[in-house]
Amino acid sequence: MYNYANTPAENLEYIEIAPASELPSGERLFVDIEDKTIVVFNIAGQFYAILDVCSHDDGPVGEGDLTGYNITCPRHGAEFDVRTGKVMQMPAVIDIPAYPVRVVDGNIQVGIPKST
Ligand code: FES
């Protein structure tokens, strides 16, 4: 598991997912990119993206409640920081992937590591 937020741009492929106007503050959007489901959040005008798979037991973490930047997995209550994917609360002990997000010409793009 890995935080891709600091991955050099040349090692990422940015995928356009939606107009920024379709994801207002406080909302989230689930998108399928390649074989992954990724959830993108707008928190106070900033966008963040994590993999929608909990590292504890593969729960749908993206459906959980958001408190500040922490999302709580609905299955057993593990918490992760959506900015980094860092685990904040047991029972999970492993971080989940977090992806960089940018807005280009009004469209949200998520940076996915290029497959090698
Ligand atoms: S599957 Fe997420 S806390 Fe168990």
C-alpha cells in the first residue's frame, strides 16, 4: 500500500473523471479506473482520492462517515486519513493507497501510477 501523492508526474497517468462542478464541497464520487474503485472527496474545496478497499478486510471504506479528513470504514471502524491513506485507527494497521488529484480546465483528474 502506498501514498502516491508525492510520486513524480512522469510516473503517473492522470485520468479525467468528471467536471469539478459535479463534485461540490462535502460530496464524494466513486469511479472505476482500470480494475480499481477509487473514491474522490471534495473537502472544503480540495480534492482527495483513496482506493475504496479497506486494508483490514477489504471493506468499502469509501462509504464510511467522514470526520474532518478521517474516514471510518463502515465494516469494523478502522479510520484513514483521506489526504494520505494513512491508517489512524485500528483494527486496520496498513495504510491504503491515496492518489494525487488535480483540476485541469475545470475537470478533475486522478493520478494513477503507470504500470511497469
Ligand atoms: S474491513 Fe474496514 S475495518 Fe474491517
